[in-house]
Amino acid sequence: MKFNILYPVLALVMVSCTGSRGPSAKERRAEQLEKYRTQLQTERQTLKVTDSIMIALIPEINTAKAKGFEYEKTKYDDLGRFRPEGMDPSKNLFKTYLRCAVDDYGRTQLIATYCGAKSFVVHQLRLKASDGTEITTKVVEPNDGTNYSYDISGTHYQAVTFIYAGKITEGMTNDSTMLANADTDNGALGFIAQHVDDNKLTACFISTTGKELPIVIGPKTRERMAATYELGVLLRDFTRLQQENKTAGLKIQYLEQMILRKEIEEEAEK
């Protein structure tokens, strides 16, 4: 009697197991092959689009560079930098002022150069426009690699560099100081570009004790900084496209190899 009850149950279980069996190895391979082919088509399209946009960006970048930049690269630099003409530090001695630059990747540098007493240690900037709006950079502590002091002929100087890099530093390994201090600018250079016509635009150098030293940003400086910001945007876009293009190329190589392998396996079973 017990056997008669259990037999139908066991039979039902066996039928259920047989019916729920997953796809065969051949079916799984066909499904994976189709996924690879779809992905390959997507990456080829990405490669084509990024190539096209980069080609279109080159004339814009060249036009932006033509607005008056000097290219500098020393033996101590991993990357070269575009510096606006007229902002050579050696020609601006005994001044407290702002200068800027942008590197080959589009990472901008807003540099607060202070000349004065050693007791005033700059670590932050606040920009104020005549319309009441303002923006403050992040704090850059002294001696961290982008905030340093030096003396020339008995005169004390300090240079604090505020950097904007966006997301283009992801995956990069060169220029470790730039990478570690990415985005301390906090949008300040863009703020200056936005207020390029504001004759009352002011930069306050903020010391570690909270004291402020305000200076008015002159029209030539505003124009040079707006041009640097514009060039930075274009170079960052170009850098991102290069990264996407390179990644797409590597994925295409991988997918082509995997497709070939699956096709060989498929052919061997025929």
C-alpha cells in the first residue's frame, strides 16, 4: 500500500525534473554568441561616434589655443601646460595676483600667488561678484604639493594651486600630485569665466587664521582666465572621448576573440 502511494509521487518528481532541465550547452553557446555579437555592434558604433566627435573638436581646440597661450613643459613635468600669454611668473614679481594654466588633458589650474608677510598663510580663495554671488574653493593645506612657500631675494612668496579635473582622472596613473588634488577649484575658474565682464569681480585670499586679503581681478586677467576655462572644457571633452574610444577598441578586440572561439567550438560539433 505504501509503495502504491509513493510511486506516483516519485514519478511526478522525475517528470518535473526532466521538464525543468535548462538549455543545452549548444543552446547556451548560441545565446552567448548572440550577446557577444550585439555587444560588438554597440562598441563599433561607440568607436565610430567618438572618432567623429574628436575630429570635429580639433578645429575648436585649435581656435581656443589661438587666443593667446604659451606651451610649457619642463623636465620635472609629466604633462605640458598651456599658459595664457602675460602670466609668466618671472614677469610678475612683487605682486599678489591670480594666474592660471591648463594641461594637455584639460585639467585647469587656478593659482593664487601671494607676496607679503610670512605670517599670512593662504589656503583658500573666495570669489565675489558685483551681483552678490560668490564661490569658495576647497581648502588646500600648506606643504601638500600644491601649496608651497619660497623666498627670492628676501621677498616671501606663496603659490596655492586650485585644480579642476572633472572625471577625466579616472584610470590615470601619471602626475600623482594632480590626481591627488583633483577638483579643489570647486568651480572657481568657471565662476570667473561667467563674470568675465564684471569690473568689480574680487578674489579674497583667505589665510589659515581666517583673515582675508581682497584683490580686484582686472579685465585682462578675467579674459585670460575665461579663455583658459574654455580651452579646459574642450580638452577635457577630447580626453574623455579618447578614453571611451580606447576602451571601445579594447572591448572590440576581446569580443572578436570570444566570437571566433565560440564559432570554432560550434563548427567542431557539426
